[in-house]
Amino acid sequence: MRKSVLAALGAALAAAALAVTTPAAAAAPPVDMDRMPLHIHGGAWPTSHVQGVAVDAKNGYMYWSFTQILVKTDLAGNVVGTVEGLTGHLGDLDLNPRDGRVYGSLEYKAQEAFYIAIFDVDRIDRAGMRAETDGIMTTVHLEEVVEDFTADMDGNGVFDGDTANTPDHRYGSSGIDGVAFGPTFGKKNGKANLMVAYGVYSNTERTDNDHQVVLEYDVSQWHKYERPLRQSAPHRSGPAEYDGKYFLRTGNTTYGVQNLEYDAHQGHWLMAVYEGKKPEFPNYSFFVVDGAAAPAEGEIVGQPAPERGTLLSLLPAGLHDPASGTYGWEFHGNYGIVSLDNGYFYVAEGKRVEQDGVAKQDADVYLYRWTGQAPTPFERVTTPVG
């Protein structure tokens, strides 16, 4: 009975949230839904699973991150080109609406190097293009991520390494993953800045790892930092400062925000995560940042010493856990989610396949519409929309 009542309340709140944010849709560029298929196949690749997707609805392309390969297809799933040779972890992707390039998180944890990879996607025109040598990818280093990742939290003067159980890593940081472009938190319009979400280690013994951490960057002047990447000698060219650092208390999750997306239709930010394991939290797999709520200064709960920061607010909709005050949903958008900014989304799915004796990772995206219902806020679209 309690769950059904909470679900009904969550649905009502979600409907109200949609109603008050609908005006933001007028500012979003229209998408010709006649061109948008119900399903797109991204192919099968000898890599790790699909990490994120980005769509260029205007020009008719989909971009897929397969951890070590970037794949470009058309909307029929035909491969246009690939960028290969990456040895790090290419994560979530997003298309910068201002310059038409695709930006993605790129990690080299052993080298303590964390980048935004920037792909000149108009030049991707064949399979097998090389990330280091074909002049289609530049990178910008994020020093703030390194500072938190390598923080000596136990004061022993030694960074204890890249493991989940070490007492080091400020806020439990495991690097970066989710990326998305959108207006500054609390605003529905304005310049689209890049938001970069931390990965966070799963660790039930710590109290300082219950927040999602997001950095904001204005990338309009990033050309002065962009460098080709030499993986044998990672560069450190990047901004010394960020434009905002934000904290959202959700409870500890397993590797933090896997996919981050701004939905201009509602004016909210979507976060897909792998569920956490702490029993004092509900451990939802999907969160929505209330884009209409201005960030506020407050305590970053659970830190070794009292600390204050800029806090974000969860949208008060969906499922609700009164004990922790957490709102969220159950939906697995971890492999990729992209908003068409009109109430429709592409959501990625992946699976392991074997082709000619070779293990590969296969991926598809399917068209969904937002309903805001609890426990699952999306429904798959099964008939053409346009």
C-alpha cells in the first residue's frame, strides 16, 4: 500500500513538474520526428560495452562510445566511420550545440590524467581512423579532477592508489564519466556550458561519498587548451579553474553518474547510475536534478571535517524515501541516454555477442517518451511518431 501511494504521489508531482517547465521547450531547436527511427543499431565491436551516445538530429548521425572506439553511424545504423586506438576509458558523450563537435570523458587512471576528448566529427568519414594521428581528436586536461582523485584523505602523505577501498579519493572520486551541455543550474535558458560528473567508488564504510559531484566549464575559450593526445606522454593542458562545482546528495552509487543529460523540454538534468549498496539509502538507479531550483550553499554532509559547498536539489517527483529525503526512479539508462528536447529520448542497450569466435559488445538505441510515472519514468515508443 505504501509503495502504491508513493508512486501515485510521485506521478502527480512529475506531471506538475512537466507542466511548469513546458515553456522551456519553445527555446529548444525542433526535431523532425519523421526522420527519427524507433530503433538504431550501433554494431558489434571487440571492446567493452557501450558507454554513451550522442545524436545529431539535424544532420542525421548517431555517435557511440564503445570505451576504446568512437563509432559514427547514420540514423539507419550504417557505419560512417570509427575512431580507434584509444587505450583509456572513453565514457559518456554529448554534442556541443555551439561548435557541432562531440565531447566525451576520457580517463587514464594509472597516469592520473583525466580529459575531455573533443572529436571533429565532420571529418570522421571512414572506418579505422586513429585517435592520435588523424587530426580528428583533441583533448583538454581537467586538473580539478586529478586533485580530488589523488587526494590524501587519511593524511599519511601517500596516495594509496586506484581502488575502491582506499581511504583516499576526496568524495570517493573515481574520475569522471557523465558529460552534458546545458545552461547553468537553476536557469532554463542561456549559454550551454559543459557539465562533467564524477565517477564515485562504491564503498559502504565511508560517509563522505554520498554525493554526486559535477563540475561546470565554459568551453568557449577552450581552443587555447586543446592538444592532440599522446597516450605515451599525457599532456596537462587545461583550465586551472572551473565555473562551478556542485554536490547532489543521492547516497553512494557504484561508479557515480554513468550518463548525464540535459532535457530542454523539462529544463531538468537527468542522471543514470548503477545502484548503490548502502542500506540507509533507497539506492535508486535514476535521478533528476531540479533545473528550476537555484543552487544553494550548504553543508556537504559526511565529510571528515565540516565542509560547505554549492548544493543541487533533486526534483521532488517519482519515488521518495522519507528517511533519507531522496527522490528518484528505477530506470537503467547507464549505457546511454540522449534527449531530443521534445519529450522523446533515445536510450541505449548493450549485450555481449560472439561473431566468428570473437567476443564483441553489441549496442542499440530505442526511442522512449517521458511519462514521469513511478517507478519507471519512461515508456518505449512502438509506433512511428512523425
